[in-house]
Amino acid sequence: MSGERLGVVPVCDWAWLEILQLSEDEHRHAQDLSQHLDPGEAECLAIAKTHGWAIVTDDRAARIYARLLGIQ
């Protein structure tokens, strides 16, 4: 994990995190959002919107789009 290598994320066992695959709808939504956001933030917002989940991000633009999309 690059965050661990950079020293910004603690070194630990991340195996408990589930890796999600985007559905076709989520992929399309993420592509639309990626015109305004980095791909990772766009994908997170697309998944959060589909599942009704909240997200935590330090990316200001992603927070703005989350509010616009009704995502906590």
C-alpha cells in the first residue's frame, strides 16, 4: 500500500477491508464524476450513492459533490 510506504497510513493488516467491484451503473456514474474529481473519489461517490453509504474524505471537491448528491 502506497500510504504505508509514504508513512501516512499505519502499517497493519488491511485484509479486513472488502474490495468492491463497480457495477455497470456505478462505473458510468464514476466516469461522469471523474470529469470533476480524481478517479478514486469518483468511484467512492458512485458506490456510496448506489448503496446509501456515507464517505469520509479529505478531498474538498469530493465533499462538495457528495453534498450535491445527497451523500453524507
